[in-house]
Amino acid sequence: MAKQKFHIRKNDKVMVIAGKEKGKIGSVLKVIPEKERAIVEKLNMVKRHTRPGGKGSKGGIVEKEGPIRLSNLMLVCGKCAEIARIGNKVLEDGSKVRFCKKCGEFLDK
């Protein structure tokens, strides 16, 4: 099966468009393509119970980011400062870049 490409990548600034975190903005820490999910900084916080293990590590309740489905995220354009519909362009040197369809700003550096 071919590897699916997604419109969101690591370090992108995204806004949640559905769910309990709707309207919040954060940076993508990790994309999980097999499950079509992403982990966004400081969003969808979940509590996990951990056991003490090894030397000096304490057990207890740890709060960390949970995954959010990619369909519930939209990119935020740096120039427009609002959610952006994106397109792809091939530059003269042959490289592919993502751009904001509203202002034309390139999202890939």
C-alpha cells in the first residue's frame, strides 16, 4: 500500500477545528501517519498513571499531550495569522513547497 501524504508536518502551527479543544492554536510535536493523528503542544492533555521504575524514577499521575485526528486540524498561516487553505507549487529548481491560497505566503522554509 502506498504511503499517504498529509497536509500537516512537524513544527507546523495548527488550529483545532473540532472537538473539546476547538479554536485553540498550537505547534505540532509529532505526526503519526499510521493512525492519521498528530500530537499538538499543550493541547488535548490526558492523564496517565505510571509505575516507579529503575533508579529514582517516581510513579504517579503524569499529564501529557494526547493525539488529535489530522482531519480536526488546519494550518495557520504566519502572514495572515488565520487558518489557511493550502496548495502545492513546484518551484523553478524542482522543489515542492506549500503555500497559503489566501495571501500566497510559502509555508515551507
